[in-house]
Amino acid sequence: MTADWTPETRRRIGRTLSITIVLCTLVTGLLVVAHITENPRTDDAEVFANFIGIAPVVNGPIVKLPIVDNQLVKQGDLLFEIDPRPYAYALASAKSARATLEGEIVDESRTIAAQKSGVNVAQANSRSSEANLSRAAAAVDQAKADVANSRAAVDRAAAELAYASNNLRRLEPLLVKQFVTVDQIDLARTTETARQQALQQARSQLELSKAGLDSANAQYKQATAVLEQSQEQIQQASHAVTTLEPLLAERSGRDSAINTAQYDLDQCDVYSPFNARVTNMTISNGAYARAGEQVFTLIDTRVWWAVANFRETQLHHIRPGMKAYVYVLSRPNIRYDGIVDSVGFGVTPDTDLVGRLVLGGALPDVQRTLNWVHLASRFPVRVRILARPNDNFRLSESAVVVIRGGTGPESSSSGN
């Protein structure tokens, strides 16, 4: 039947088919562009994980190294052990110094107790001296009273003697005239003699009272001196009393030394802080480890990311929380699910565009260039891989990342 078609019909059918093919191609291209725009894709990606350098805190030779390079270790596994003997000795020395300090505190406490007892004895002596001084003062007052009484007795005896003498002189002229008897004259003379003896005795008693007063004054002065001496002894004993404050202040330092020695001893055993992969291990048992110097690297295997570099024109289609597919080039047939964790907000400026930025207030150094083609900047997008426990990845291996647009938290919540 096609043999009956005219050339004009064939040309018309050919043009129709050509137009149909072109339209199908354009539609397919638009669908592909829309799909790529909605689901950004890049092969500029690599697998990433956190990693740390393992460095000892203390110095010493490694006496135990139970791991090998590229070994998978679990959290809490022993990585290596540094010779603990010097740090054990340091800990024992610190504890001994603390025990010595406690002994010194006990001895000093006893000394202070003895010194306080000395102060108490000095205070008791001072109180006794005060009592003696009071007694001496009372004795002085008594002696003064005795002196006053003795003087009064002397005055009374002198007055009685004067009276007896005057009486005898009045009676003696009367004896001649026989107005008085001889007995009366003898009695008057005897009375005068007795009054003279009484006066002499009163004077002697006065001198004795004065001597007692002098003795009492001397005892009072002696008691005063003893009291002053006892007070000086109290001050001296009080000043001699020491305190425990200097020794007690050393306790914190000794405790710190013990804690530091214990910490250093504990740091001799180095354990894995998380599930990790050992890498870059170039040491052997017996190597000398130095504090702060890295001996090997641990790759944190708990979380893996794919860090994908997307063009800046694609970033407005990528949001944290979106689902993603990750393909590792070493296993291209396996698709790993992932979630966008973050989108980068900065990269190192291109010196060809902005010039060299110098800190310190200098002006930017911008070179004059002529760019016919302007390349879009790429920003890193971190995609967390939802890996299974038995999935093994290698740090920095190449990957392909596809962002599943419209599968973010907003759409998934609306789908529910």
C-alpha cells in the first residue's frame, strides 16, 4: 500500500515524524532538567567521618600495644599502655608526703596543747599573785592601823605620865605640912614610875608597829613584782602558742599532688573513646611516647557523612532534613539512604576574583583579569549516611550524592 503513496504524502509524513521526534526530545529534555533541578545531583563528593589524633598525656615507653593498623576497636578497648612504674612511685611519694604532713599536724597539735597548758598555768599563777597582792595590801592596811593605835597608846601613856608627875609634884610640898601621908607620896611615885614604864612600852610597841608596816609594804611591793612577772609570763606563753594554719594550708597542696599523681598514673592506660578504626599507625611496642605527640589516628565509625559540593545555583533547592541517596564508587550498585544535615555558608574566597585580603587594615590586592566564562562557586553540603552497623566505609572515598527534593520534613509531615 505504501507503494501507492505519492512523494508529497511521503514528505508530509516525514515532516510530521521529524516534528514529533523533536517535540519528544524537547519534552524529555525539559523533564530531565526539571528532575535534575528538583533533585540536585553531584559526583563531586566524598565520604567523610570525624577523626582524632591519639596522643598520650604522659611520657614514657609503650609496654603494651594490643592493636594493629586498620583494626576496628570498640569504645573502652585498650589502645596502648605506657610504663606506669614512675607514676606509681610518684603517687606513693605524694601519699607519703601527705601522711608526713598529717603526722606533723598531730605533733604540732600536741605542742600547741602543751603551750596552751603553759598559758593556763601562767594565768593561774597570775590569779594567785593577785590574791597575794590583795593579802599584802590588807596587811599594809592592818599595819597602818597598828601604827595608828600604837601612836595613840604612846600619846595616852605620855598624858598619863604627865598627870602622874604633876600629881607627885603637888603632893610632895604637902608632905612637909603633913597634909598628905607618906603612903600617898609613895603611891604617887609608884604611879609615875608605872606611867613611865607604860610610856616606854607604848613607844616600843609603836616602833614594832612601824617595823610591821615596813614589812607589810615590802611584802606588798614583792607581791606587786610577782604579779607583774606572772602577767609577763602570760604574755610570753600566749605569744609562744603556735597555730596549725600553715600546716593546714599545705593540705590542699598535698591533696593536689596526690590527685595529679593519680591522674598521671591513670593516663598510662589509653582507651578508645568511641567505636573507631585505627589508621596511620607507625609505632611498635617499646616506642617512647611523648605527651601531646600524636602516635596514630582514630576514625570515628559511629557516624559517616558524604560531603557533596553543589553549585551555588542549586543550593536554594537543598534544605536540612531532606532525604538523599548516596552511591559509593567502590560499590556503585548499592544505594545508601541519607539525610541532609547542613548546607555550607562559606568557602575560601577566590583570589582571582576578590584579590588577596591582608589582615591589619591593608587594602585588598585585586588583579585585573578578563573572564569569558564565569564558574559558579561550590558549597559543601553534609549528608548523614543512614548506614547499618556492618557497613564499612573508607574516609575520603569518592561518592555520588542525589538530593531527593520534596522529601524534606515539611513534605513528610504533610504526607502523614
